[in-house]
Amino acid sequence: MRERSDGRWTLPGGFADIGRSASENVIRETHEEAGLRVSATRLYSVRHKAKQPYDPDARDF
């Protein structure tokens, strides 16, 4: 999808809803951000912000 802020291309993404699986969140975010109906068949990667060298954040994404 193309970002409104700078016109560059990016993958749809956002915050995961608590209580939803990774695939449910991917399906929802892709529909919300790109207007596409997709199915998630395999997990490619998980990047857990709390386990990376980022500043502390109350949100978990």
C-alpha cells in the first residue's frame, strides 16, 4: 500500500488486537489498510518489539 504521509510503498500493518491470533490480525489489518480480502496460510516472521533494542513502550506490537 502507499503511505499518505510520504507516498512511499509499504506492507499493511499495525497493532495486533489482544485475543486474536497472528493470522486473524494479519487478515484484519490487510483489509483495513489495503481493502483486500486475504487468507493467512503460513507464518513468515514474528518481530516482538519488547524483545528488540527499542525504547520501552506500553503497547506490544
